[in-house]
Amino acid sequence: MMGWKVLAENYNEKDLVEGVVSRKVKGGFMVNVFGCDGFLPGSLSTFINTSDDKVLGHKFIFQIVKLSKTKQNFIVSRKDALRIEKEDIKSKLWEEIIAGQTRKGKVKGITDFGAFIDLGGVDGLVHIGDMSWKKINHLSEVVAVGGEIDVMILSVDKDNKKVSLGMKQLTPDPWENIEEKFPAGKTVNGKVVNILNYGVFIELEKGIEGLVHVSELTWGSNKINIQDMFKVNDTVEVKILNIDSKNRKISLSVKQLEKDPWDAIPEGIELNQRISGKVIGFAQDAAFVELKQGIEGVVYNKDLSWTKRVSRPQEILKKNQEHEFVIIDIDKQNRRVVLGLKQLHEDPWPSISEKYSVGEVIDTEVVKMAEFGLFVKIEDDLEGLVFADEIEEDQKSTLNVGDKIKVKVIKVDAKNAKIGLSAKLDKSSK
């Protein structure tokens, strides 16, 4: 009776009250409050998957959800009491947190742009840029869902309920006094951390990375396979070229650890000299050749053959092939030696111009079709061009590569290495 008197006079529905879980009954539990038993439905208990020895006989805070003073019975909720408790904690936390504080938090979730941290009732975001002074590719390298971490409060927007957090701010900025630690010109060792098409990123120390641009890898050709030169975690020696502390960038070089071969062109790099080199790459109109001591050579399509019409250098050369060439020019401004392949042999065009006279009809074979005409093989390693307007209309739609065709010589241009041909023949020629 005294217990009911206390409840009736001092408590109403939605009030919080302390009680002891006395026993388990069908559909829930009985809770003793001031000596009176109230009912706690299982759905409002939050005790699911909790062993009885951790519930029965223990005190908890409950919310009164129904109170009948006339019938002297009441129903309580542990679930709603916890909700109110969390709201109180959250409200108190919003009053306490200020920028500059260090707090512990639990990682609730990870996204592409950052991680959400539970500070104990208030969620905050650590942006990926505030995770680490070191460049990271994915947040999983730094945090894991469920893990506890220390964070610094960077800013608090109480109106919009937003909190910005940082992790890297808890450690010294490695970029402070960077020019003193890594002055331009200094040679240091670093670890390869990333390899891209345009260069290699080198970690000089934790949180400090620099870039060796592809142009700073070798004095030779830039058309190199970086993956063949470096592997992640390799230790390499580099030279500091430039420090951009404002944008947190360091330019590095590998090639400048060695002497520039163009400061003194190696012996044997002279005009008209024969020289051997390895084919290392191609463009549409040229092949690139690695010569001695890091010197790069280039051979253009027009210098591959005296008589063949070369559309792509791969028609004549293969990658990694060792070949002999003739030096036909030394281009110091572009740091290239211009090479020729056809110059290994005597120019055959003086004799070709004597062999084929204008008006002569010869047997040929179609080797290449083009919009402006077709190329035909006159003899091994000698081709001629038949322009479209020198082909009979009825032949244009029927000719194919490999067809035999009679043509007439209409022009021999030894200077430009060309033979002009016509497929329009008079009856006697046919």
C-alpha cells in the first residue's frame, strides 16, 4: 500500500523509475518498484539474447508507459528508458564538445570520402584527407568498422548537427621544415609506393612522398615500361629537384644521379657512322632505338626502305630487335640521333630509272589498296603507285590485293624515290 501511494502521488506515465527485475513470466518480466510488481513486455525489455543471470535480481531504469492508479497496475519499458538516456547523453555531449578536443570514438561506417565515428551519442565524420599525413588509397588502410580510435574535434556545427573530426592532427605535420630535411640537390633513399604511367611515387619518410616523373627516370628514351624498371616496396636512390611545400609536392630524379650523356657525346656517335642499337618503341611514323650510354636514336619511316612504301615502322622492325643503322643526323636540341636503315645499302633509284622507261608496260601484283589508288609490286622490294584516276572504272570495284595487273610507267622520279603508274592501257598494250 505504501508503494502504491508513492507511485500514485509522485509518478505519471512517461516518467522514469528505478526497479528490480524480479521474475520471468509469459510474454515478459515482472519488475518490482517500491514493493509493487509491474509488467515489462518482452518487446520493450531489450533483454533478448541476454542470459537470465544478468537480468533477474538486477536494477535498471525503466519508463512508465501505462499506470492505472485505480487498478493498481502498471507497465514499464526498458527500451524507451534507454532511448531517453541516450538522448540525454547526446544533449549533454553537444554541450560539451568544442573544437580542439581529443576524444575516443568507434568507427560506425566507411565510405569513399571518409569514416563516420560514434563519439558516444554524437556522430562525426573524418574526411579521407584528415586520416593521415600520408597519402592513402583506401580508408581500410587506416580504420576498420568497429574499431576504437582517437580523434580531434576540428569543427562543431550545432545548428546542423555536424561534427568534423581529424586523425592526422594528433601527430606532428611531417611537412613542417621540409626544406631543411630535404633540401634541393640532396640525394636520399626512398621506398616505391606507387607506379603510374606518368611516373613513380617514392616515400622518403612516413607521410612524405615525392614523384619521379617519367622524364626524370632515364637520360635515354621516355618510351619505357616503368613496371619493368620498378616494383612496389623497392628501395631506390633519388635526387631532390624541387620542394613545393604549399602544395605538398616534391620533385625527384633518378637520371640526375648520373652524368648527362649529351654533355659529352660518346665516341662513335658521328655522322655517317654505322652503329648498332635495340628497338625499344614505336610511333606511327618512326621507331625509337636505344644506343650506347643512354643516347636515344630515332629512325623515320622514310628512312627504312629505298623502295617500299612503309606505313608503320613495325612492317620492317620488331621491338627488342638488335639492328645496325647509319647515323644521318645528330639533333642535339631534341637530344636525338637520327638514324637510317636504308642508308646501309646503295641507293637503287639511279639504276631503277634506267631499267624502267616511261611508256613501258610491266606485269605487277596488287599489294595494298588505298582511297587514292593502289600500290603494286613491280619486283621484290620495289613498289609503284597507281592513282585512282589512272584505273579504269570497271576495274576499281573488282581489283583486290594479290591480283595480277598490267600497268604502264608514266613517271620515274628517282629524286623522290617514286614510280608513277597507270592501269589505263590502250588495246595494243593489253
